[in-house]
Amino acid sequence: MLDLYHAEPAANSLKVLLAIKEKGVPFTSHFVNLHEFQQHEPWFVKINPNGQVPALVHDGKVITESTVINEYLDEAFEGPLLRPVDPYGRARMRIWTKFVDEYFTPALSFIAWHHMIRNITDKLTPEELEAKIARIPLKEQQDKWRTSARQGYTREQLEEWGRQVRVSIQRMEKELAETPWLAGAAFSLADVSSFAITAGMPRVSPNLVNAKDTPHLMDWHGRMSARPGVQAALAMPNPVRETMEAGRSKMASILS
Amino acid sequence: MLDLYHAEPAANSLKVLLAIKEKGVPFTSHFVNLHEFQQHEPWFVKINPNGQVPALVHDGKVITESTVINEYLDEAFEGPLLRPVDPYGRARMRIWTKFVDEYFTPALSFIAWHHMIRNITDKLTPEELEAKIARIPLKEQQDKWRTSARQGYTREQLEEWGRQVRVSIQRMEKELAETPWLAGAAFSLADVSSFAITAGMPRVSPNLVNAKDTPHLMDWHGRMSARPGVQAALAMPNPVRETMEAGRSKMASILS
């Protein structure tokens, strides 16, 4: 019994969908609609007390945190290896997935959040929004929702996150100029983590990710996009695509 | 050939010293004095371009990030296992080490930084300090030094980090009420990560960590402190103890 609770194929949900499809493990998909705040509903908080997707339930055992879930999927199931066979290769992979989790994703996520959140919150009255926020288990997440929905972030903050995104892109380009995949000679979870947040960038931020400035990243993006597992993950149902696209076009400006 | 570049046995340097001593792997110790900004000197930036300790060099291969180094040490060398034998146990361990890295440590680190930094920076003229800061490879770290040395953090920020430290302590207590070690039945890198930042807390923050409020944490702390590997790590040379102690007593107030 393997149940995956996830949102649309983007960011951390895409990260796990990529791994599970690359691995070829059969699973039951449970779509959690973040635009309807379903991740904070009591039934889901029973599964993950932090009220966050993705979450994996395997034979009754709950595993959270997308990066941890991916290493678990690779270690617990048969199928193609998603980690290097040697300890040094695995260390390189983990340095990279950690960088994506602690630096690249937060920067990109705050920018995305800033531009997309009103598409969600503007549909609610202030009272409805506050009721949604009050139900969020983590205080940090409550603060993030309140700040974003009310005053938004400052230009200075957005520019600093933009700088961090550019640093991250440059680091990817530099790494991929030296080795075909981000943790060395073989495809690994380092590529999975990075693709989960850069999948849309050649289209959404062509000023930043393009054949002239980031040729190795573009080549890697092409090889990633051609993988059947990647295509299967990206083809997962996406009922919130329209709202996301509206946010993405606004977002492109800060990253140009 | 195994070379470890580390600071005094505290925080992330202690984390790796604990693992390497528990594992019983012989290594060459290189003390990097953070109070003299040695981690930003050109010879060290050649080893770790981010200018951060700890860093491990094994047969010429550099591994950074204390949490990644610890998994590497466990996978690459003989000796007692520092990770659970089953994938689910390892997932639990990684959820915990991730929590320590992304939540508990940053909160504690900002508070410690706020109270200790002036003990270092007050010895320098503004020009000397700016010269030290200009040499720091990461802009985020430059900003942290400038903010701390100049205006410090706000009461609101310090209180929020204090809250996060209390949440972390409560989470440890809750977990240790259910299982003897943080990732289950066996000692693991989850315990190593957590002890690296809580080793001094029963003494420095007795209002927060004590036999009445956190009995399971105190029991775990006693079992950890009795381990020969832990004692060997804590006994590593500490030429900056005096400066640290001066900061610790100031720090205790915010965590009471």
C-alpha cells in the first residue's frame, strides 16, 4: 500500500512525482488542492501535523519532507537507482538537494508566493481568509500568509531573492559545464530536485535561462524533459493551472 | 588520508566531531579559528569556496555541509552504524536532521550570534571589521555580520527565534517520551545533530531544559553525555572557550 498526497506537478509535489515516476513504483495518487487550503483540513493534518504536502504513506507509515521522501522511495523500492552508487557521489547529491531546499527554493518560493497569493486570497473576504489562516498548524506559515495577503513583501526583499535565484542558476550552469548530471556522471535525485523548481524557467524566465547565457543548463533541461518518467510526472492532473499561469507572467518581471 | 577542518566543539563543528569520534575513524584535525576569521582566508576558501566549517577532505575529495559529512562518514567507513538499518528508520533520521538544520539551528544561531558577535567585533576598528567582512565569500554571510555588528537584531526577531527554540525543545521532549533515541530504538545521526546544539542547554538555559519540564530530554542528555565518543568530541581543544562563555551568559536571558 503506497499513497501519495500531493498538489499540482510543481515545486515540492513535482519533486516527489518525478522520483516516483522515474522509479516506476505503482501508487495511489491523492490530489490536495492548496488553492482551497485542503492541506490544513483536519483529515490531512491527521496525516501530516504540519499541514504540508507532499506526504507519503507506506503500509501505514507516514513520511514527510519531499527530499526525505525521495531518498526513501529510492531505498525502499526496486527499480532504477536514483542515487549514485558510491558514498562520495551520494554526498555530492545531498549537498545539492540541500542547497535546493535551503537556498534556491526559498528564494524562488517567496517571489512566486508574492505574485500568486492574491489570485487565491482575493476570492475570499477578510473574515474567510482569517478563518483559513487560523487553521494553519505552523505559526511561520500563518505569518507568511498574513504578510503576503496584507502588505506583501518589500522591493528590497524581492530584489535580494531575485539575486539568490540568479546565483542558483549560475551555480547550476557551472556544475553542468563540468559534469552531465548535477551529482556527476549519472542522473540522480540532485537532478530531480533541481528540475522540480526549474522546469518552467526557460519559458517563464527566458531572460535568465536561455541557450546563450546558460547553454549547459538548457542542454540538461532538454535531456530531463525527454525522460519518460519526467513526462509522466508533468502530465499529472493540474486543476489549478490557470491560476498559476496568471501568477507566472507577473513573476517573470522580477526575474528578468 | 582524512582531514577534518573544524572550529571549537560546538554547533556544526561539534556535529561532525561527534560522528567521527562515535565512528572511531582516525583523522587529522585542523582547527580553524572563527574568532580570527580564518574560515575566510584564501587557503581555506580554496578548500571550501563558501568559507564555512566544517569541511572534510578524504583522499583529495572535499565534502562540505555537516549533515552531509556525517552521512558520508557513516557510509564510507567501517565502525558502528550511525544510521538505522531500515529505510523507514533512515527517513525518520533525515526528517529530524533536516528539522535541526532548517529550524532549530537557525533560531538558536541567530540568538547566539546576536549575543556573542560583539565579543569578536569590538576588538576591531570599523575599518578592520569591514576588511574582514569584504573577504567573506557569501553575500548572505556578509549581510549577517554587518547587521549583527552594527545595529543588531530587533526585540521582535529575537522573541520569534526564542519561540522557535522552545518549539524545538518541546518537539524533542515529545519524541523522546515515545522512543529512547530520536529516530527510534537505536542511537543515530538524529541524536548527533540534536546534541550538537543542545549539549550546553541544561547548564546555560536551565529554565528551558530541566528535570521537571523536559524529563525525557534530560534522560537522553545523560545517556548521550555518558558515551565515550561524545566525551571525546567534547574534549577536543577549545581555545575560544572564554569568549564563548561570556556570550552564553548573556544569551541565557532571552531563553528563560
